[in-house]
Amino acid sequence: GFGRRRPFLLLGAAAAVAGHSMLAFCVDVGAWLGDEAEAKSKPWAIALFMVGFSILELGDNLMAIVHRALLSDLTSGPQQLRAFSYATAWCSVGQILANTLSSISWEVVFGVGEVFPHMYTSACGIAFNCANTKASFLI
């Protein structure tokens, strides 16, 4: 059987991937929808970022709820505390790694244009570190 929790895990994972993609490409899609490349304010990119972030959070929270419920189903009594402790520790490690990866200047380390040439577009180039941010989201 497919299980009662797996559909929610898959839905949460799909939402997280969609949200990350919207965050990574919000400036490019915003330019396609009418944002000017040199403008200081990019209303389409801002709106897409807010929607993408909301979708990402929805997916992450959905997966977190389901994984906690799954841990409760699979463990009993004293094992639950240990299982939740391990899960919390690994979530913290993941957050530390994600924040560390996003703080790296990929342009300086690898040359984003050489490793990820598709990151540079007319809307998202070296200005405002946009291509570097896009690489961070995708890594």
C-alpha cells in the first residue's frame, strides 16, 4: 500500500521544490512579466518571491508534521524521546549546512558563470549578487 502519510510527504516535497524554484527564478520571471532590469523596485519579482516563500514554508511544515506523526507511530514510550531528539538534531545540522552554503560567494569560489553559466540572464546577473543567490537556492 501507499500508506496514509506518504501522499502528504510527496505533496510537501513537491511544494518545497516548487517554492525553491520560485525563489531561485523570481527575478527572471519578474522580468518576463514586466519588471525592468535596471529598476530599483521589481514588483513582480517581490510578489513571486513572497508566493514562492509561502509555498516553500507550506511544504516544509507539511513534511515536518507528517514526519513527527510518523515517528510517533513507529516508536513507543522511551524511544520517542530519543527519536525526536535525533530528528531535531539532524534538522539543526541541515539548517546549519543550508545557511553555510547560502553564505558562500559561489562567484568567488567557483565562478558561477563557469560552473553554472545559465545563472546569468539579462535580468539576473552580477548586480545585486542575483546569480549567486540563484545558485545558492539550487544547490
